[in-house]
Amino acid sequence: MAKRRNREAKILELVQRHGFVTIDALAREFEVTPQTVRRDINHLAQQSQVRRYHGGAGLPSSVENLSYSTRKILNHAGKQRIAQLLARHIPNDASVFINIGTTNEEVARALLDHSGLRVITNNLNVANILAGQTGFEVIIAGGLVRHRDRGVIGEATLDLINQFKVDVGVIGISGIDEDGALLEFDYREVRVAQAIIANSRRVCLAVDYSKFGRNAMVRQGSITQVDAFFTDRPPPDEIVRLLEEHGIELHVAD
């Protein structure tokens, strides 16, 4: 019992310091099995001291996202698989919106084998990935640059997005509630994403499994507004029912 309390105290300290810690890293840290770490995390989550995510534990906050550096490494392999699958559904010579998010940055990398793309983005990281590709045209939305992740938001961003009607809109999200609500942390980012949805002939949502059941305070919309849903593991049953009821394509990069 004392050992478990000591581990839980250390887990809590690490989560508060880093924002997110993985089960595998904690198992190595304490020289215990991943199952033991999961039990510790579940106990802390029951006390609302941490929030359980797929693959680890994070801060129990609905008002502040994990740091960009943490999100970059969180389920990175899963995000790469999602990106590669989604990229196969975007044809050459297409016009594409790509918004903020680390999964969307992997989508941009997966698109480098394409030709003739016209990409409009409010993500400077996406623009940097694609700008050197011969035959691509990359348009960057103006506005306020968020220092934490180089996302661009604000009225000027909306003005540019609303000037276009594109073939494919690629969006990400911070959390999906069990009722299918798409949740974000920044209402300004939400307004841009809503404009992308409204101005895309086909909307593709790219979400890794850690986002299911994750809490955030701003409602962006509903999963029923997208045309195709790309993820790395089968979604919870209630989400699958929603997708089936609304005729939304489900693509799982397993």
C-alpha cells in the first residue's frame, strides 16, 4: 500500500510537471508492469487528480490544452497511420484546407507525394512542411499567431477562409464527447474550423484514439457535420452508432 501511494504521488508530480506522461514511461520509471501503472492512474482519476487518456495520464483540465511538445509525441505512430490513410483519400490536383493540430501536420507530411495541390492553411507548421514542394501552391491565412503551436486565428483568418470553396477540408479536434460533440479549448480556433467546414465540399476529421471522451470547454460542432472520420482504433460504440445513423464514412488505420 505504501509503495502504491508513493508511486501515485510521483505520477501526480510528473503529470503536473510535464502535462502528460505515458504508461510505458511510468512503467520503466517505477520498474513495474503497465497493468500496475494503469491501476494507479485509474485510482488517481477516480479522485479527479489526473485525467486518464489512451496511453497515459494528463492534467484534468477542460480549459487548457496539453503543451504542443507533449501533443507532438502523444501517440505519434497512431497519428502517422491516420495521416497516411487520409492522404490516400485526397486526389492530386485538389484544393485543400488544413487547420491546426499535430495530426494535421502529419497529414501534410503524408501529402508530400502528391502533385498539383492547392492548400489553404492557418497552421504555420503545415505551411512550412508543404511550402518547398514543387508544384504545390500554399496560401497562409493572416491573423494572430499563437506562440505555443504556430496556429493562426482571428478575424483576418476567417476573412481569408471565407473567400474559398475547396474540395477537401481536413480538420482536427481536441476532444469528442460521447454524444458526438466536437470540443476545443480556444473559441477563436473553433470559429476558423467552423468556417472550414462550411466552405469544404468534403470534410475529413482526423482524430487519434486519445481524443475520445476527452474534455474541453468550447463546442465546435458535431461529428455528424463531417463526411469522413479517420482514426487509429475503433471508436466507442456510441460514436459508431452516430456515424452509421448519419452515413458518415469510418476509416480505421489499424
